[in-house]
Amino acid sequence: MSLHELLVDELKDLYSAESQLVKALPKMAKASVSADLKQAFSAHLEETKGHVERLKKAFEAINEKPKAVLCKGMQGLLEEGQEHIEEDAGDVFGDLALIGAAERVEHYEVAAYTTSIALAKSLGYTEASSLLNETLQEETKTAKLLFALSKPMIKEAKDTGEKEEE
Ligand SMILES: [Fe+2]
């Protein structure tokens, strides 16, 4: 094993993770009630397609062929998200559950990109690390946006809950 091989393994995992997310985001957008949340998922779908393309370029930048190896972490996160879609979707509580699932996904990706960037930098792969860093910035921004969207929803959910108790 070398650091280069370790980086290639990380990229294969990410390539699978991002490809899985491209398939899941339209379902998450469809299941959201809030127009802002729908819009956030749709916008992140377009970004995520770009993340797949950037990963292809990152593989090429280190003279490797783009290849995916099933990312079980993302698979598990998306399975849990799918359960929320099936069981909770349709109101503000469902939207909050979707945000919880999406936040897990974003933070998981942030962890994976942070690791890959550190490896790429240590190997002197400037182009690959700057490509990965562009995506990292978008993941971080998305996580923050989702958190901001959740705040008024939590208030709304709290008010709804209190009304039901009256
Ligand atoms: Fe991504």
C-alpha cells in the first residue's frame, strides 16, 4: 500500500458516493413539501453532477482511470433517507427528517473530501487537490444552507405540535 493507492481508494469510494447521490436527490426533492427545500435539493443535484465530473478529472490528474467501488456508507445513509421518504414525508416533520438525512450525507462527504485533499496535497497533486477542494466548498455551503432552512421549520413544527396538544 502507498499513499497514492490510498488516495485512489478514497476517490473510488467518493465516485460511488456521488453517483448514488445523483440518483437519490431527485427523490428527496420530490418528497419535500417546502419550495425552498425542493429548490435546495434540485440545486445540489446539479452541483452533484458536477462533483462526479470533477472526480473524473481528479482521477485523470493523477494518471488513473475513473472507477467506482461501492460506497457502503453512502448506501446506508441513503437507505435511511429513503425510510424517511416512505414513512414521514408530506409535512414539516417530514421535511425536517429529510434535512436530517441530507445533513448526514453532506457531513459524510465533507469528511471524505477533507481526507482526500490531505492525501493529494501530501503527494504534491496540486490540480487534484484544488478540484477536490472546489467540491468540498460546495458540500460545506450545502450543509450550512440546509441548517438555515431547518430553523424556521423547527419553529413551525413546534407551533403545529403545540396546537395539536391544545
Ligand atoms: Fe457532492
